[in-house]
Amino acid sequence: MPPVSESPTKPVAAPERSLVQRMEALQRANDIRSRRAQLKRDLKAGRQPIHELLLNPPEYLETAKVFDLLLAVPKYGRVKVNRILTQCRISPSKTMGGLSQRQRTELVTLLRR
């Protein structure tokens, strides 16, 4: 067994950001949140099909959870969404940008039934 290092690990702090940088980041985050909220309303109303989003997600959806988007689809509750994700071998914490091509096509195929 290798010897344990005696030097304490120093926590790495995030780099300091200027007020302008923080305000720009806040603006971007607010924009993404409002666009996602509108998209969820469109999904709920049936104006936006989930299949298109899964196959070709817009940039603002890259960090959104697949589980949350599927919950916005009518007639899909927690139990059904969990069953679908388990069947496709997708973690409930997986993001849209983190889906592999196999997972995307399998999920779309299952949802189109």
C-alpha cells in the first residue's frame, strides 16, 4: 500500500469574476430558464413534439434533464417516465446533451409507440 501523502489538500476556489461577467452569466441563465419554461408549456399543450427535441435538441436544452422534459409531455407521469428510462437504460439524472445516439433513437422509438 503506498504511503499516505502528508500534505493537506488545498481547496481550489473559482476564479474571481467581474460584475459585468456575473451579470452576463445571470442574464444567460435567466434566458435559458425562460426558454425552457416556454418549451415545457408547449410540450404540455401539444404544440411541440418531444421526438424532434430528443433527436436534435437546441443548445439551451443541452443541460436540461431528460426526466424533466418527459414529465412535461401529456399522459407521462413519474412512474411511466421512470419505466421508459429504465427500459432504455438511461439514468434519471441524464441530461439531453449527455444522451448517446443509441439512447436517443431507442427513446424516440419507444415514445412513438
